[in-house]
Amino acid sequence: MRKILFVLGTRPEAIKLCPILLHLRGRAPEFEVKVCATAQHRAMLDQVLQVFEVKPDHDLNLMRPSQTLSQSTSRMMAALEPVMKAEAPDMVLVQGDTTTTLCGALAAFYSKVPVGHVEAGLRTWDPWQPFPEEMNRVLTARMADLHFASTPGAARNLESEGVGRQYIHVTGNSGIDAVLHVKRGLEEGTLQGADWPQVDPSKKLIVVTAHRRESFGDGFENICDALAELARRGDVQIVYPVHRNPNVLDPVNRKLANRAACRKRRHRSASRSWCCARKQSVPRPWKPPPRAWWGRKVQRSSARRACCWTTRKSTGGVRAFTILTGMGMPAPGLATQSIHSSR
């Protein structure tokens, strides 16, 4: 039996590694699976692990507010060393290009443990775009023994850097396996889908993702301006899952959630409040304004206005959605989601 240690810390890592992890667990006579979570993301990571019913064997809980790259890297390296010694794995698996990916590979290399790199070979050939992800994945490739590339193009990138073809395996994107896992769970009733009555199926749906470090500052200011302009169209709705990093959340709330209408409703599985969006998400407990005030606000508000929708489920997690919507008027909406943790 071979022991495989998965090192992960962010939401995308968990999404793409959990299907592989579950597959290896299903082959118990061949593999012993261990999981180490750095919690580079905290609440966003927990959300995914819960969906896949994965509990880390080592939870380093290293996330700190406004941490710098140097701070997170140094804490990860110090915390991963005893994990490597305690587990003595036959291989460490990492995914992608995060700080956790780099530190997991480097900690394994220092412990003389082979490294498998999932989603290997992505390149822009520019060390500053994306930053620091491009350099993270380049350095991880230098330490990896097995390279699991999503596409033939990624495999060719690795070959051009001198990686032997015998060490490269084109596997496809394990994110698709994650989608199929969730689809199956929804169909079988083991997973509960979100109920978003404010999304209008008659309109074109635009899903937005933007969180990269190189977009901090003016980049996000321009992105938000562009999304607000798109939201003025009458034939689209925009759903934006917003990263919890303040460099992302602050401009999104300032640009897209500065007007609000308020109401409160009950739901069979959760308590939901429509509340005024502020420069930061509104934590519970929170009391909505009087009903009479809400009515006046709706009457004189423009076609574009925002709401902050918080949901507390039985799991103890809190989700906050900032919805830029016409509230039944012709103008479309723009939705932003941010995840909190009440644990």
C-alpha cells in the first residue's frame, strides 16, 4: 500500500483534487490517502470540503487577514515540515499554481518525497502575468516527478522545458469530475442546490470570476465599471462569485453595492434577509429597517439597485450575496457572492 499525501489550501485546489482523492480512497487496498489543508483560504475551502465530505487529517489553519506572500509562504513551510515527518508519504500531490502548491512541493522536495503535480504545464511565459502563479507553477514543475497535464498543449509546454515525455500524463481537467460529482449529488438528493428566485431564466446569464493579484487596484476599478455598464442592458443578468480578499471585495462593494432595497422573507431551509449593502458585508445579527421605510425606498430607487442577501444554513456557514438587480423592473441585475464563516 502506498501512502499519498494531498496538500491543498484554496477553493480551486479542493475542487480539482477532491475527485482524485475520492478515487484513490476507493482503491483502499492500493492507496492510503492523507489530506493536509493549509487553509490559505478558510471559509471558501471549508465549503468545498464539505460538499465532497473530505475531512483533513492535518488542518494547519494558516490564513491571516491581509497576509503577504512572504508571511504565508514562511508559515506554510514551517508548518508543513512536521507533517512530512509524521506521515512519511510515498508521494505528495499538489494542484495548480498557488502558494500552497509551491510550498507543498518544496516541503516534499526537502523531505526527499516524490511530487505529483496536477494541472501541470500551464504557461503564459511571463513571470508577472499572473503573479505569483506563473512562477509558482514553473518552480513546482522543476520539483515534480510526475506531471499531470490537462491538455496536449500543456504537455508540450513541459516538454519544451526539458521534462521527459515518460513523466508527463495528459489526464484532462479534474474540474470536470468535480462538476459531475455535484451533478450526481443533486440528482440523487445528497446535495442541496441553492434557491435563487431573483435570477430571471428569460435573460442571458453572465457568470463572472475575477480575483487575480495582478488586477488589484485600477484593474478591479475598471472591471467593476465594465460590469456596471453591462448590467444596464435589459437582456442580461450577471452572477459574480466574489473572492473574500479585501482587495477584491472592497471595490466590488463600493462600485456595485452602494444602493439598497431591503426586505425579509423566510425559506424552508434557511433564514434569509435582504438588507442594505454597505462597504463591507453585513454580519448577523442584523435587524432590517421598518417596512414603511423599505416601501419608500423602492418607490424612489432607480432601475439599478443592490441588495445584500445573507443566508445562514444549518451547517453554520454564512453566505452573503450582493445583488444588483431591477427588482422586477426592466433593468438586469448583477450578483456578487462572498463567503463568511461563523465557525
